[in-house]
Amino acid sequence: MTGFAEREASYLRREREGLMGQSTLAAARYVMKRNKGIDAVYLRIFDYTPNVTDNPEEVIPVDRATFMIGDPVGRHFYTMSPTENIALDSVVHLDPNSQEAQRLGSETANFAMMDLQVPVHDLAPELIGQQLQERVIPKFGGGILLQTGRSYHFLGNELFAPKDYFNYLSEWLLSEVVTQIHASLPRVHTPIADVRYVAHSMKRRTTGLRLTTRGRKIFEPRVVAFI
């Protein structure tokens, strides 16, 4: 490894160490720093109601500077009800002259986001990483694992084009844990992705990750691993 490569690796290691325990907002800023072509993101204000999928959601565009160094979330608290939360939407707008726009052939792209149904456990991040190595990571890259009180969430390092949206969701559903107790018994397929989250994402045509902790959402997502 050259001196430059060693310095780059050391900087990346320190940056990741500093991100451990940080919020979804900090994780998203880390990903945006890596993807300089993003010039705007979108926030969604939502009111979570169990088993209700059609609640109206306000979508708010936020320019890059405001999201990176401003307060993109707090300014909206004054007009929100106590039960509403803010999510970062997966859709982003790209500078048309950026490398990302040229590579993806589009002025819009998606963050790689996912909710997982793997229960919280010390060994869970390793299991998740192993399952993603086969299908998700080779096509869509690795990323950041966040944990709430009883579940995990994923935010990828790389962007993908809108045309690959359903392929992305499919690869997550296919990245399942397969168990077979005995050859005479059928194999059991257990998805690591939250299948209801995937269904909502297919219906909405976007995914999202929560930035705030209000109402029924009492646990703030925090970075626990890099995959």
C-alpha cells in the first residue's frame, strides 16, 4: 500500500470510528459527503399508525448546503403534530453535470435504504453482513447499519438509478437466511429485510429512514456497524 493509500485508509477509518453511535442524520451526511453530485434531498413528514398505509405525507425539498450544515429537521417541528416524525426520503436530485448523474444516466437517484427484521443481538451485524455479501453488496455496495430499540436499518454508501429501484428491493428479499433441520424436511427461508417495509416501498415508489424520535417512535436510530 502506497503512502497516499495508507493515509486515505487511515482517514476513512477515523471517520467511521467517529460515526459510531451517531444518528441517521449524521450517517446521511457521511453518505452525501461521498456523493458530491447530490444537490438536493427530500424529507417526508409522516404520522405512523399501525396497519394504516395511506396516510398523506408532506414532501419537503432541502438543498445540499442546508442539509449538510444547517438544521433541516428542527425548523419543521413548529408546524408538526406531536405524533408526526420526519423521514429522509430515498430520492435525491443530482447536479446534471456531476459524475453521479453521468454514471447513472439520470438527474435523480436513490439512496440505498432498508428496514430489517433481524432481531437485535450482538451477533446480528455479522450475520447481516454475511447475507448481503452474496447479492446486495456486489450490485449496490456496502453501507451503514443503524439500530433502534429492537431492529436494524441500512443506509448504503452508493446511489443507484431509478430504473434499478425494484431490482434493489428484490435483491434484499432474496438475501434470506435458509435453514434446514433435516434433509427430509423442507428448507425454511427467512428474509432479513422487513417485508412490510418492502411492500410499502413498492407502493410508494420510494424508501425512507426516520430522522426524528416522536410519538410512537421512541428509539432514535444509531450507527452500530459498517457493512
